[in-house]
Amino acid sequence: MSQATATALAADPAPPPGSGRASAPGGSAEPTGAVGAAGAAGAQDPAGSTGSASSTGSSGSDFAPLLRTVREQGLLERRTGWYARVITLNLLALAAVVAGIVLIGPSWWVLPLAAPLAVLSARTAFVAHDAGHAQITSDRRISRMLQLIHGNLLLGMSQDWWNDKHNRHHANPNHTEKDPDVAPDVLVFSKDHAEGRTGFRGWITRHQAWLFFPLTTLEALALKIAGFRHVFSAPRDARSAGRSRRPAGRRAVEGGLLIAHAVGYLALLLAFLTPLQALTFALLHQMLLGLHLGMAFAPNHKGMEMPGDDNGERWGHLQRQVLTSRNIRGGLLTDWFLGGLNYQIEHHLFPSMPRPHLRLAQPMVRAHCRRLGMPYTETGLVESYRQALGHMHEVGGELRTGASGS
């Protein structure tokens, strides 16, 4: 679990729907938004690359041939039919679980349904994520509608809050000063951020590798709380004040859907279960959802390169995205369980690429990195957790040494 939420739901490395979007010749979409800007700028960067993590930045001239190949293969073209099937099947499965709750009624035997509901809620989050990236359709209004339905209405998570956070993550992944996903909070991911932490937070940092997965059980609730605060609270700083300039109608729609989710969710459980059963079911559902999201997002960047202002500014788009990301090996089951985010490198390089095309792009990206001598990190799922947790354990090492010596 990252800060208020390190894992998550719906996202848009592109600007939130309603803003501009670049299109590639021939109707294929190029990387968009902050990420697309980085890629486009990098494509004109004359700097060279040695392919080393410590070297000067990978130039856009290194990325341009890869972008051209991917575009020529049609891998940036939308797969609307594929997404229509995925969304329909997921909604039908959600309806089946709800029907099961209604049919079982006030019985503790309803609790096992919290597990499939959590899994299907994670599928819903992945759809919202892809809609925010404009992977499903190039129509900004439809993308926003899909994200509002899957994120705000079905999950109770603010798409506007997530888009802002995820934009900044995609623009500077794992950057110690610019990526909100590695900003110091309950957990820390940089030794510099761990320095000076005392008291309860210091204790958490010393043991954060052991606490990571237990804490992810709170992630779904944290996502909801952060979204509600973003939509309904008064802005407290210059960044959050920017949301007050958004059209009042858009904020009203988002807030109304968040309220509709909360009311509908509670009404469903309280109408067919006893209060204690409803509370237990809700807690179990949200904890399993948070754990599932944590398992999907933990392998992506933790333990990878963490650029700061001293070296991150020299990196081009290719190096910035590849060296900070980790892929997970596996077959179709892994793709399904992780929502396609196991192809994290390809996703970061081409955020608008439809999910089923990420697997097809991987051999091209891997071969391109090999030609450049650039590290391309790919590992198994269990090993990715070992590396991520090992990094978190190392970050808290000095605090453990200090605690044992005092």
C-alpha cells in the first residue's frame, strides 16, 4: 500500500476526459497526456543512451523506432469489441453475486460471496483504469462515462482524484520527489524518506515489509475516503484548489455517483442481512478487494530504479519508463488476475494501448531494449513480491539498527 492509496482503481496518464488528445497518423492513438508529452518530447531529444541505469538519459530517438513499429503493427488501435465483452461478462457476474446475496438472505453463509465480489470489484477497477487511459475508445465522453460508472458508481472511488494522482505517477514513475505513489506516508520507499521517523511511524517503517500486505487490506477503504474528501472537502492547497475550477456540473455528477454508491451498497446489505452480518460482509469484501489490488500493484515499481532530480531529469521517455518498471511472467491467468498490469513496462511506454495488445507488444519492447543494452526487468509473481518486500525491508534497515543500538 502506498500513501493514502498506492494501489488503485481508475486512472488516466492521459488528461481526464474532456482535455485534448493526440492522434497518430492513420487513426492510431499515440501515448497521451503527460506520458504522451514525455514520449513526444523524448522523440526529439538528441541525447544518446548507453543503456545503463546510471547513464545519461535514453533519448527519444531510441523510443521513436519502437513507437513506429508498434503503430505499424496496429497495436495502438482500440479493441472496443473485446472490452464490450469483458464489461458485459463482469456486470453479469456482479449481478449474479448480488442475486446470491438476496437469495441467501440473513445467513452467515452469505459471507463466502464476499470473495468473488472482491475479485469482480477488482475487474471493475481494471476497466475503470483502462477507460481513464482511453484504451477502450477514443471518444472522451464515453471514456469518462465508463470511468464514472465503474469507478464512482460501482466502486465509490473518485475518478477525478485518481486521474490527477495517476497522471503524476505516469509522468515521473518512482521519482522520489514527483511520483505521489512513492511520497512518504504510512509507508516509505526511499531511505531518504525513512530518516528521522520516530514513534509509531518509525515502528511501522522498521517493520513495513511484514506489514505491507496486512495494510493493503485497508486500501479499498482508503481509496474511497480519499475520493470523498477530494470531491466534498474545501481545497486546502494550490494543487487541490485546481479542482474547484472544474465545472460545477461535473463535480456534482461525480459527487452524486459517490453518494449513490454508498447508499446503494449499504441498502443492499441492510435490506437482506442483519446489521452485524452486513457489517461483517462489507469489511470482508473491502479487505479482500484491497488485498487483491495490492497484489496487482505491488510488483510494478517497488524495488526498481528511483530517480531523483539529480538524474531523473536526464532520462528520456524510454529509460524513464523501462528502468522504473517490472514485468511479471505468466500466461492468460496471470493476465486476468493482474488486469494486464503484469506488462507494466509496455503499459507505461504506451498507456493508451488496449490491454489485449500489451502481450503482443512485449516481444518488440524486450528486443528493442536488448538492442540498446537497456535492462528489461521481468520476473515471476512470487519473486516480484520478494524483491518489492526486500526493498521495503532495506529502506527500514537504518531505523532498525538505530533502535537496536539505543
